[in-house]
Amino acid sequence: MRLPPLILLFAMTVVGRGLELRSPFPSGGQAGVLTFLEENDKFSLDNSDRYYTQGLRLVVNNENGFYAALTQEINTPADTTHADPAADDLPYSAALYFSYGQGRVLDRGGRRDCLFVWELQLGVVGPAAGGPTIQNSIHRLIGVPSTSGWQTQLPNEPVINLNLDFRKRFELDDSRRGLRDLLMRAGAELGTIRTQFILGAELRWGVGLERSWGNTTIRQSPAYDPVARLRTDWADPAFAAWFFLDAQVEVVTRNYSTDGSNFRASRGVIRDPIVGQFALGYSFQFHHFATTLYTSVRTHEFAEQQSLHGVGGIKFDFLF
């Protein structure tokens, strides 16, 4: 195992010590939010079909702050027409994992401008994650040729991760109408899915900014979304909307999609240790429904990567 086991054990002990765990599924009149997030490189500006090409996440958030999610990731090489891809190209891989976590707004003397989230992920990388089934089924549905090299994908192995995320909101609107703000964030992902450290910032302008803690993505963000964002009364403002610009840098020491398997021989490529990402998007809310659209461009994640890579996403949130 390339990640020292003591790092993961220590991180899990720190987060789990003295923590009261609760159900992420609403019951007894509790409100919840159901979230569907789809990421695909077809939503990006370069409209490619390679590298991190597809991500799908289904989330249930409880108003008690706890949540659960099921996520699938799919990665392919640049050339998907040959049964035996080049050794220096990104290997075929898929991951399927369950997430459980909690988001908590920190009350600092009446100032609720900080958010802390922890998330534990358990799952599998390999054929059991269902990568070729999902990808080729979608390709057939939209009339795109099936990929040819899934028999070379990473082998089955269990994976585990502990992810931490801290965010702080800064009000930028001198008129105090809340029309502009800046969200700063720092994150750590520790485990066999990914081990990386993230610093990012999101600049937003619009109305109703206080309802959200910023955009979330599948590979670099926890799945938490506040239920209070959508639990509005008809007397409250019905409409919220904003544009956002987002930038982040990732210091990566482990990534299954580039490094390959932990316990068995597999394909892999030389990972770039520092990756940058720039994204722009738009969020819209009307009462108990919200949607977000975004697109991003990322710097190289491995040595022989042919070009910058783009990924976009669409997200739907429903209060229930």
C-alpha cells in the first residue's frame, strides 16, 4: 500500500473520537435534500472524451447535517479505439464508493461564516465498479462507438478515504446587500482513492449568496449541501441566482487513476504532483429546487498527457 497506513488510521481516529454519528436519511418530519450531480468532459469547452470522462453522484442530505452519497468515476485513455492502449497513456479505470459525512457551520460569537465538513468514503476500484457497462451503455444510447480497451482496466481492490474541507466566507459588498462574496477553502483527502491537499477560492456575484457554501465537484469536494438552502417559506424571497468564478491548486501524492493499484500489479503513468483548475458557472434556485451548471479546465495530471483537459457538470437539488 503506497499510502502509509498510520496516516489514514491517525486521521480517522482524530475525526471519529467523541463524534456522535447520526442517520443521513430524514425521518420523523425531518427535511432532506436529494442531489443528482453529473460530470462529463462532453460538457467542457473542448468537448473531448478522454481522461476523467464521467462522474455520477447521488446524495441525500439530512437537516441534522449528516449525509450519504453514492459516486461513480470513469477514466479512459486519450485513444479509446485500440484494445491495447499505449503504456504511457492514462489507464482505463472506474471507482464506485459510498460516502458518509457531516457538515457543520461554526458559530464564532454569532458569526456563522465558516463551514467544516468531514467525509469517509468506502468502495472499490476495478471491474466491480461497472465502468464499461455504464460508459458503453451511454455511448450506445447517444450513437457513439463503444470503447475498446476496458479489458486492460485496473484490477479490483477495495479503497478507503477520509476527506476534510474547511470554508470561510468573506463579504465583499460595501452596500451590505450581499451581492458579492468570496469563499476561501482548504481541503485534505487522505487514502487510497486520492491523497491530496487543496487550496481554492470562489468569487460569486448575485442574490441569495448566503444560502450556499459554493460549488462542489465530485473529485475535489465533499458531497455536503445545506438543507437550509432549500427549506424556505413562501414568504421568503423565492428566487436566488449567482455567477461564480473558481480557482484551485491541488498538491497530489496519490491518485488511483494515474498511479494504478495499491496491492496488485497494474498499469499506471507518471503523475504530476501539482494540478491547477479554473472553473466558471451559474447557480439558480426557486423555492425548493436548485440547479447549477459549470465548466472547468485543468492542467496536466500526468507526464504524457496530450493537452489541458476540461470537465463540466450539471447538478440538481430537490427538497423533500
